[in-house]
Amino acid sequence: MHDTCEKLLNCREETSRAIGLAPRSVVHRMDESDPCTRCFQSRSCFQAALLLDEGVDRLVGQTAAVRLRKGQRLFAAGRTLDRVYAIRTGSFKSVMRAPDGRQQVLGFHFSGDMIGLDGYAAQIYLCDAVAVEASEACEIDARALDAAARARPIVQRRIQTLVADSMRRAQQNLLVLGSMQGAERLAHFLLDLSDRHRGLGLSSREFALRMTRKDIGSYLGMYSETVSRLFARFENAGLIQMTRRHQVQIPDRTALAALLGRQPVSLRIVSANPLAAD
Amino acid sequence: MHDTCEKLLNCREETSRAIGLAPRSVVHRMDESDPCTRCFQSRSCFQAALLLDEGVDRLVGQTAAVRLRKGQRLFAAGRTLDRVYAIRTGSFKSVMRAPDGRQQVLGFHFSGDMIGLDGYAAQIYLCDAVAVEASEACEIDARALDAAARARPIVQRRIQTLVADSMRRAQQNLLVLGSMQGAERLAHFLLDLSDRHRGLGLSSREFALRMTRKDIGSYLGMYSETVSRLFARFENAGLIQMTRRHQVQIPDRTALAALLGRQPVSLRIVSANPLAAD
DNA sequence: CGTTGATTTGAATATCCTCAACGTGCGTGG
DNA sequence: CCACGCACGTTGAGGATATTCAAATCAACG
């Protein structure tokens, strides 16, 4: 394990508890500027390792990995679920296609996330998984996974947790789409990303948005122009700062969080609304 | 079994195939005006029976049933999932509460539906289930269910199907909320209800909406006033007819379905748009 | 360095929300 | 069984928000 990584692993214990592995097995990516590929890999692959009930060390570098370029599809909705995936590097979006051709982005997934498990019960993929940027994913054979689950309760439980999380997330998103307005949705989205980046040991204060405005819009149920305008408003209000186009800074999470949990606009104290459009 | 029921069971085979029981075991409620309680009960209880891997006949009348009045809660989000439920009579809504007190209706459930299974993987209820009208539900003990699942693959599979359905439904609703406008959402909702009523052996052409406009609004991500106005527009356009306030008629499903799969308004041929507000 | 696709910005418009007032019908209790 | 009260539903008007189309700007990439 890298020496530099050691120093920066501040949320090891927490993660270890959440996932149920010994702290020693938990390795985080530490920083954007120094990807520290080896440790990063173990972070995402140890998920696979846990699921397959093997040692992390044995697995790193052994699990079959798929390389995808931006826009390529990892799996397609409707096909038999023969594998699930642990994202090693990069990021993906889950996309649902309506018969009429419309698309809806259901979620974004980053390194260390498992994808495909929303279709685990159905035994088919429920949505497409598309690479948002050049990415790598570890393949986990579904049969091997089932076998491991039957043999070891902890694996069984881990799968259940992952399936449960995708269910929870879907329902949470229903709340977001059904009862929040644009600004609140975007704030929620940014804070969620921030949290997840912290969970990966990355900065929760500054991170990259590698997906397009259109994807964000689809995910949040609005158009890319609206997303763009909201970003501009957030920036004017000092809630965020954009360095380069796909890099966002959140100087003060509290300020952003203040947009959440607001009842309809008219109930807001208008003068205190940092987003009033002039 | 009622004699009259026999005559009206036109979709028995289909349902039997979908659910995997012999056609003889499938009994439908046939008509609003004659609830045919006994057969109706077996329709919802045979779900429980299948899950518990017992004979339908043995179970009807034996499964513990809870009676709820309008507005009462069957289970609460966050609590340990110790039971799942098969709805015998009436209808329920799943409601999610945000920390700030906002509520989002996640779905509606009718007789014969199983509820609670969205939280099966999480082992806690993910949402509240609230009776929309006076209702009865059969209790199914989660431990007994787990035991049955371990013992019999068919029960295992059946649970998986139910869990998968709730996942699918959640994702489908994300598409509805994320990429449809009001009129399209309502049309989708009505057609969905229509389909589900047909699945129960009831009329898909005319049925009751026992939930309030506010609930419909919450479910569809809009306000009750908007729901009301949309109903009015639909009626003016001849797409539906409302007999009494909670009874809706769909004379021609095709006309309603034509509202679906539309791209943004500007792409519609305006003169052909039956909903143009004058 | 030019081309392409993504993003931003502007202006006009549609949609939906919000508040308010009114109508309706259901259930309760007399 | 009737009358009453109250929650639910409808309708209207005005305004906020988001969409739509168009045009300009920017960034990435060969």
C-alpha cells in the first residue's frame, strides 16, 4: 500500500464499519491530483472481493475489468443479468429509455459503486449503464455471486444492502422530483455528490461534474438550459464557484443546505432568498 | 366458489400464467356493484398462500387480517419489517416523509397487491402505508416467509418477482416525474389504473378513484388544483367522463394513450391537440 | 486552427403554482 | 332520516418558474 495514502486515510474506520471489513482492508483514493491508482483499485475491487468472499489482495488485479470509453454502454436494459459491476475508475449513468425514445437518467455512479444490482431481483438489467467518461469496471459473475451468497450469510447480507440502497435511492429521487423545485433539486444534487465524494475520501468541498448539463437536467427533471441558469444563479449568490466548466466548489455547505426543506416560494422570506433573480 | 363469478372470469388464464398458479386457483372480483367478498378474498389471500407455500383453501379465512379505517397507518417507515401484507379489500398509499415534513406519495395499492416488499431487502419499511379508504389486509409474518423462501425455490422466486416489480415501478415513476408534463402524467396514471383494474378482473373502462386529488397530485408531482383542472380539460376534450366525483370513465383508451409519448408541446401539431385550452 | 459539440445567454411563451373564494358532498350526530 | 359542519373539490386571477427556440460563446480535439 502507498505510504502517502496511509497519511490521508481519515475516514477509514467509518467506512470499515459501514461495509463490515477490517479497517486495514479499506483503502481510499485520496486526491484528484494524485489518483494513486493502485490503492484506488483496491477501494473498488474490495467490494467485489467482499461479494465474492475472497481476500482483497488476491482479487486486486485479478478480477476481469472492462474498459469503456465515454458514451459506451456497460450493459443494456432488458438483457439477462449475468454480471454485476464494481466501478474501478470513472463514472457511469443509469439511463432508462421509454418506448417513445425519451430518456431518463436514473442515477450517477462513481468509483467504488456497484451497478446492476437494481435489476438483481428481476434477474434482468432494468436500465442501461453508460460511461460518462473513460471508465473501468470489475466484472462480477452473477452465478458466482449467487453461489457465494448461498454459502456465506455475510455475502447475502451485503447484496441485500446494496439492493436496498438502490431502492432507497430511487424512492428518495421520487421525493426530489415530485416535491422540489429546480433550485432545491440542484442543491440536493450537489450536496449528495459532495457527500458521496467525501465517502470516497475525496474533497467534499471541490469536485468534478463529469456528466453533461443535459444529463444533470434529465436526472433532475429539467432542461439543460435551466440547469445552466441555476448554476449561474448559485454562483451569483455565492453558493458555489465554478473553476473550469466541470469543476465545482462549495465554500459553505450550510448555505446550500439552507435551500433544502423549503416550502413553496411564497412562504420564503423573499428578502432573505439569496436566489431572487434580481 | 360463486357461480356468478365463474361466468365473469375472462382473464383467468392470463393471470394464472402471470402468477404461476393453476387457473383453477385464480379467482377474480368481478364487479363493483357485487363485491363477491369470498372470491375476492381468495384473490388476495392466494398471494399470501403462495408466498407461504400453503394451499389457498386452507389459508382463506385463516390468515390474520387487519382492519383499517381511512387514514390509518398499516406500517411506518423506519420500523423493522416484521410483516408484509396482502391487501384483501380497499386501497392504500405508500407515503414518504422528508425530514422537513413534506410528503410524497410513492404509489397506490389495491386489493390483491402485496405491500411492504419494497423494504424487504432493507429489512425495514421504507415508507408509510396508509389506508385510502376502509381496508383489510392479510398479515404475512416475515420470518415465516423467509423460512418458506429458504425451503422452496418457488416462494423465493415469487418474492424476488414482487421486489423486482416494486423496483421497476419506482424507476418507471422516475421517468414519469422526470420527463413528462402534467397532462401526460395524468394520462399515464389513468391508463395505469385502468390496466391494473383489468388485471383484477374489474372494468378497465370505468372505475373509482378513491384517493383524494391531493394524493394524486402528490403522486404525480403537482398540486391538487392542477389535477382538478386537468380532469376538467380531459373531460372537455371527451377523453374521460366523471360520473360522481370519484368515478371515472374512459370511453376510448386510444385517445388517452395518444397523449403519451409526446415530445414537448411545441412539437405537437397544435390544431390536433385535443387539450388546447381554448 | 478550424470544426464540432457543449454551454451559456436572451427573449417570448407555456405551464404550473399560489392564493382566494366558492361549491359540493360526505359523514356525523342529533 | 335530516341537517349541519367540515373536508374536499372546483374555478378564477395573477405571478413565479421552467420551457422553447435562437443565437452567441466556449472548450476540446484532431
